[in-house]
Amino acid sequence: MSRYGLIFDVDGVIADTEGINARVTAKVLAELFGIQGVVRSDFEAGLGRGPEPYIRVAAQIHGRQLNAEEIQRATELRQEYILKTLRQEGLPVFAGVRELMESAMSSEDFQVAIATSGSLAKSRGILKAAKIPFEKMVYITGDKVKHKKPNPELFLLASKGLDIEPHNCVVIEDTPAGVEAAKAAGSKCIAVTNSVNASALSQADMICDSLEQIDIETLSGLIEGK
């Protein structure tokens, strides 16, 4: 039986989706509500928390409080546009991701999970575009939890799916909310600076610029406190 779990977030960890997310969401806010001039940095406070907060924080910056019905409309149109963009453009994987996944999946000591605040449809579209073998992994999406990050529910569910205690799992994250959720679950957390600066990720057990810097020995050593 495997001793350790490796849990990957999707957006901003496996592939550079944050650029697409921001571009498409800005388009949706302009089309539906006439909110102009939205830029990527407007979404930072909503990173990792799921689509609703992501949309809401940018609208608030531009002086618009969206109600629940408006958020729902925006979320649905955003997902439609994101899936269309992924089909048209594809999606390159961040350096080191596939190698780390493959090493863990071929190791007797590790099992691998995907855990994302995104919906099943959106995250599956991303994983397919990035050619990630998610069918071979435990796969938890935001549709399966009541509470999004920074609540630990997502990662607790992933560790349960792996049948490995949370303290024997390492979560790979890229946002402050994700790091907070991983630590609240009792797991170790490696934060990669794909989406925000290292200073915003200081709660993580380890911070790196690329998963090329991480191997399974690093993961097991982190869990064992070496």
C-alpha cells in the first residue's frame, strides 16, 4: 500500500490557465454588464477560490456588485468561452509537472490526485487540453464540495479518496487560498510561483519557481520532516 499522497491543483499549477481565465472573464464582464478595462491583476483576490469569487472581486474593483443571478450567468458564459478557447488554442503544461506526476505514479510509495475548485466540465477541458492522464488519478472537483478554498474540504476529500491520511500528503498549489486550505487540511504544501509572488505564499512548507526543482525524494523528505 502506498504511504504518501501527491495532490495537484489545476489552474496555475498544471498549466498556465490564469491568463485564459482572466482574458475570458474580462470579456464576459464587458459583454454581460458593460464593465470595461478589467485587467488580470483585478482577479488576484479571487484566485483559487472558485469561479464565483473570481468573477465577483473583479466586478467590485470596477464598482459593480453582482447579484447571485448575475454571477450565475457570468459563470456559465465564462465556462463556455474557456472550453471553446481550450479547444482552439490547446494548453501547454508547466515545466516539470508531467515528469513529477509520472515519477509519483510509477513509485510504489505514492498515489496521485487532482483537486480543483473548478467545475468538472472546466477542469476536464483543461486536463484534456494539457494531455494529463487524470483518468488514472483520484479526481476531486469543486462540484463535489460545499466549501471552497481556503476551507480544507477539497483536500480532505482528496486524501480520503487516496485512502492516505492528510498529514502524509503533499499538495501542490499556486495561490494563498490554496496554500491556506492545504495547511488547514493538515497536509504539507509546496507552492509554485506561477500566479503570485513568493511573499504571498509564505504559509507553504516550501516555495519554488518551477516543479522542475521538485522530485519524489523532495516530497517524501518533506512529509517525513527530513
